[in-house]
Amino acid sequence: MHRMKEFKTESKKLLDLMINSIYTNREIFLRELVSNASDAIDKLSFVALTDSTANITQDDLAIRISYDEDARTITVSDNGIGMTAEELEENLGTIAHSGSEAFKAEHAESQGDAMDIIGQFGVGFYSSFMVASRVRVVSRALGSNTAYAWESDGIEGYTIEPARPGERDGENDHGTDVILYLRESTDDEDVDRFLSEWGLRDLVKRYSNYVRYPIQMMVTKSVPVENPEDLPEDAPRYVDHQELETINSMTPIWKKRVSEVEQSDYDEFYKSTFHDYTDPLRTTSFHAEGALSYDALLFIPSEAPFDLYSKDYEKGLALYSSNVLIQEKCADLLPDYYNFVRGVVDSPDVTLNISRETLQQNAQLRAIAKRVERKIKSELSTMLADDREAYEKFFENFGRGIKFGIYNSYGMNASELADLLLFYSAKEDKMVTLREYVQAMPEGQDKILYAAGDSRDRLKKMPAVTSALARGYDVLLCTQDVDEFMIQAMRTYHMDAVAGDSENAGTDARDIELANVSTADLDLATEEEKSAAEQATKDHETLFEAMSESLGDKVGSVRVSANLTDAPACIATEGPISLEMERVMMQGPDANMAPKATRILELNADHPVFQKLVAAQQAGDVDKLAMYASLLYDQALLVEGLPVDDPVEFAKNVCALM
């Protein structure tokens, strides 16, 4: 009987900490064991390059996974370099000692691109104890005639002894077997799910699909029976049999050259990996080298997922390190306004924490994220320029998120995102960019005009919009609830200078204010129209005072507008809160506390209705003037898409007028 050796640590609590605290996801135990097996084969491959006596056939190198449901065991085997008894003692008896890390350090200058050692910390093996009550490791080193077995319950210590007969005692039987004796399942943890073909295949597919060596497993296949005509009619025509199958893909698609991959291959990878039934709208792949090397494969979906704008939606790119999945959704790789992008980033250089579940140095992650963000912006800009129809479809699905990116940053991201925005042009009857709007502005226009509401059709009929269009000005019609808030955060649009041979060459860089067409102080009229409005205001001052008094606190004031052309009146606003912002906030959970817009009732002095108001005031008919004022105000509210304050009073006034 071999004496049990205690783990070489000052406190057994360290082992308990690593088994139960370092790892938060129990199912990654297989990822860690497969990664260790891959490292062992890598080491063997390196030795074979420098030792001509080593009889190694690269095609035979593989990792084998098997399970025994009755014995409750899972075995991960490799035909890698193996370990001597001393190496078992050093690598498994000393917690956090990494043979892989030591190997990398020893051969740092000579291993080259052919090596891809994954291990860093030497604690991955101990994740086995999250699911196993006992672990047995049988290993035979390359060139050795004896195999040794390391065994432990992960609590007190371990034993090392010669392996049993039949364990790694064949000719050239170097490599390692890790046998896990699984715990019993509990209400809190279903360990039995790992004791199945589908359970193990799922873990390999998710975490280790792109390990460079074949991961093999005996799988069940249904095959037609031979000579089915000799069977009774009710006899089964298919039988199950076991065959060895490679269950991982090995070479990741993002490591292949773009010239080697068809778009159909990217489409299939996208749909199977990200569970989408439609092909991606755009695909981009790139490689970065330097202090931080990585590969990235990004997809812009064709359709928005149903939960994109829900609180349960998780953004992020799949983060791999040396082809091993580290995080399924690494949120730090994407800004919120590009949360719709899916894809993969794979880097051997990211510094992982001890559990390999998160990264230690956020600076590395920020550097990758910055490059990814630039690439997404470039891809979207190219699509906008080269495939307008596709971009408009994209913006219909994902534009809201880009707008929120400007609003949530208080306009800080406007310089990054403004040129990606699309708005509906009332004049052009199509979607336009802010740059296109500015380039089409008539001489003398110094503001980008917009109107915000819930419907394009209604906005087109608004007096402020029809008046602007009649004067030759275009108006952007904004119908999403975020639009007004985003524009208030932007305040101005910075248009870069245009150089070169384009038709707009020579345009200087400038900042153009964005103005709500319903703003009371908007100046669209000619000098003659403004002069006439000022005179009308002076001539009928008592009329406006009477109307303002009858409307009370509903309005801040009543006055003549020089901007109106056909409508008798409209509601304009003063201050930072517009009618659309008020409407949106009134639909929120804090409607009772929502701020109100300061409303101004503006009148058209050239409209026949205005003469009716003057006549009522001159006749001293206070009640009729009050009724007219109330009707005009309620009518203007309805045109704006807002409810009247008192529908019964409105109906009563209409009947009285009839």
C-alpha cells in the first residue's frame, strides 16, 4: 500500500477554493482536460521535430473521450508526451504548477507557429473535482517502459504508484488517461447529463470544437440491416452500432484565409453557431498582428432578434484563446450601439485570469474592442455607400440602437455615429443621411429642420412642416420615440470637409444646428413677412391678451407667426421640452412627474379665421372669443397628434359653432 502524500500547499483551503470558487461554470471541466491533452500532444510534436529517434506519426495524434454510465466514469485520453512519476508529482502534486507554462518558457524562442500551448496556470486539471469525487491519472512518458498512476479525492492528498496491468503497457503506449469518477447528481447539480454521448458532444462542440487535434469518441449510428427481405414485416430495418468519430471541427473558419472560404461557408457557420435561420447581411474577417495578435470574424445579421431591445438581451462576441472558448458572449468587445453584431475574436495573447473565464488586463480587451468598433463602422459606411438598399434594410432593423448610442452618451458618440443615421425626407420622399440633407439645402438655410411624431403621414400635414416645405426647405420626419431625445443630445451635426474630385469637393467643415420645425423662435420667413407679423402683433395686442387670458395656463402666450402659410394656427414650443418629448414621457412609468412643454399658440394673420377673431374682439363678444380661442387651441393639439384637454368642451364648442 502506497502512503498518501499531502498536497504541497500551506493550506488545504487553497485546493477547496480552486475547486469550488475559481470556476463558476462546472461544465468547463472537459474544456480544461481537453486543453491539457492538446498541450501534451503539442509537446510531443515539438520533441519529434528535434529528436529523430522519436517514432511519431502526426496523423495518429488524437484525443479520445469515452464514458461508462454504469461505472459513472468519464475518460479523457491522449497519445501525447506523457509524464514520468516525477512529473506527475511536480505537475499534479503541486497546485498551480504549470508544466505547459514551463515548457513555453523553456522553448519560447524555438517553438514557432507550429506550437500552440494553451495551459498557463496549472489549475485547469483541478476543475475535474467540481464533478468528480475521485480522479485517477495514468501516464506513460515518451521513451519510458513504465506507466504510473496518480490518484486523489481532491481533499487530503494523493498517491503515485505503478500503473495496473493493462494500463498503458502496450508498445509505444505513451500518453495520459484522466479518469473521472463522477459524483452523484443532486437537486442543485445534474452531473448525470455528462454521462451521455450527447452531453459530451455538446461540451466539445461548445468549448473545444477548434482544438487543433482530432477529438474522437465512439458514437451510435443507425445503419440499414443486411438482407432486409429475410426479416419479418414488423422487424426493424435499422440497427444501432458503435463507430469511432471525430467530433470536433479542428480548423476554425476564422483562421482560414478569406480566399479559401466561400461566402456560403461563412453563412452556414453563422447560422449554425448563432442559431439564426437567415444568412447574415454582411460578413467581415480580419487579422491583426503586433504586441496583441488576434483573428476576428464579424457578422451583421439580416434580421433583428426578437429580444434585441429587451433587458434580457446579452450582447458580446465569442472570445477564444488559442481556439478554446473562453467567453460565449464577451460584452466588453462591443459598444452598446453595435450590440447587434455577432462573431468571434480569437487571440493567443490575451492575459486570462486563473480560471480562464475572464481577462486580467482590460487594456488588451479595450485595444481589440477599439479595432473591432472601427471595423464595424467601416463596414457599415461601405454598405451605405455601395449598397443603399441593403443599408436601409439594416437601419430599419438596427437603427434604433445607433440612435440610443448617441442619446445615452449625451452626444459624445455623435461624431462616430452621426453619418450612419438615416431620416425620412419630407421633400425627397425617401431616406437621406444628414450629409445628403445639408448638401441639398438651399442657399441661406443654416439649420437642419426636423419634425418629431408618431406618424409620417401626420407629420407631413403639420402646419409647421407644410409651411417649411412651401418655402423650399426640407424637413426630416422622425417617428421613433428616441429621435427627439437623440437630436437634443446631438444639438449640432458636424459635417467634415469634402476634398477630391467629387461634386461636393471644396465643402468646408462646419457645425450645423438641428432645429425642431415647431420651435417658436424658428426663423423661416422673409424680412417682409416678419415685418408684417410684427405689425399685426402690435395692432392686435389686446386680442392676444384676451385670448391668452381665456386659455389660462394652457399656453405661455398667443401671438402672430410669420412662418405659417395655409393653417390658421399651430402649437409651437419654447424651451428644451418639445411636444413629442412630452408625449413620449407621458407614456412612461413616471408620467405624473413628466415635465411639460411650454406651449405657444401661434396664429396666421393672413387666414380668414384671424379676421373672425378680430371681429369678435371688436364686438366685445368675450364668450365667442373665448370659444374661438379654445377651438383653435384644441384643433392645433389634434393636428400635433396630442389629446385635447377636455373632449366634452371641444365637442360642445363645435356644436355651438355649427
